[in-house]
Amino acid sequence: MAKEFLRHGDYVVVVGYHDKNITRTIMEFKQYKDSALFIKCDITNEKNVIELFENIRKRFGVLDILINNAAFDEMHKIEKFEQQVFNRIIETNLSGKMLCIKHSIELLKKSKYPSIINIASRLASRPMKDSSAYCCSAAGIVMLSKCAALELSEYGIRVNTVSPSLTITPLAEKSYTELEIEDTRQKNPRKRLCEMKDIFNVIDFLVSENADYINGENINVNGGLLLK
């Protein structure tokens, strides 16, 4: 998604937590070094989040679009779920998004056309075994977006959610077996998994003036998976 915005000529701030991932991404984005800023941040730590947006303010002075995409997951049965792990999933996937929204508002107010996109999941609408924390966090993201859309409308800030179906990311590869991934592919009416271009195309529309009347919505990008 970051690359697509950069290809469109936008300036992008890429936020990560793990040093090795940040280093790898910086190398991968060499050709965009003048348009991309890379910042390490633990979004579950409010002090870190405050520093993140202060760095953005110093560099750009304004923020047009916030995309909340950070996520963490471990799959466990409820009877064996350790509270510490459950809490970490909620803190990363849901509370972290709230903190980023909270501390981005002043910068978004300065934009002519501000927009927030929260990334949730198909699991916001459909429960799955061994994934109670992730499902709850996804459902919470959808409601967080609705609450934020209602509150921030006075500043002209639109807030929407995008809920993709299974997309092959490092998190997905860690969470699902090859058999489970193939099973999901075959169950989808489109007979394929969600791709990054599917997600970006929706986000690109939602942050544009063409989507001016779309606010507080959850857009499912799943090829019809939830029809079954």
C-alpha cells in the first residue's frame, strides 16, 4: 500500500516495530527515499505514539491520510488462552488504533481533505475457532471507526473500515497452515485469496473526493466469502 501511494507521488510515513523489518523496508524503498519517512514505534505505548506524530508534524506539518494497519495474532482455544496474550492482541489491534487516531487528529485537522482508514478483517463479521481475541479486536475496530466518524465529523475527518478476507502476509503465514489457506481459497466464490491490489484499490477510492459521502462504513473486500 505504501508503495502504491509513493508511485502516485505522495509522501508516506511507514511505521514499524521490529528493527529488522524496518531495515529491510528501507532497503526495499531505496528509490523512494526522498518521499518516504521510516519511524519505529510501539503503537501500544502512548508516549511512543505521541512522539510518532510529533515527528510527522516536524517533517510535514500536516497529515492527509492515516491508515491503521498494525496487527498481531496468536491462535488459542479460549480455555487455554493466556490473559497476557489475549490482552496483547487487543492492545495492538484495537487500542493501538485508538491511540493513533487520538494523536493524529490535530495534524488531520490541517488537511484540506482528511481521512482515516482502519484495517479490520472478515473476522469482524464471522467468528472463527481458536481466534477469539483477533475476532473481538476486528469487531471492535469496526465500531471504533463508527464512533470516530461520528465524533470527528465536526472537523471534516471521515473514518472508514476496510475488512479484507485472508491475504497472504507474514502474519497470515504464521497463523494458518498451507492446507487451511488452500481451503479458504477454494471456499471463496472467486476461487482466490485477497490480494494487496484489492485492498489498495478500495482504500484509494475511500480517501478520494469521490467517496465524500461514505463515512463510518465497513467495506468488506472478500470476493463474496461472507455470502456462504
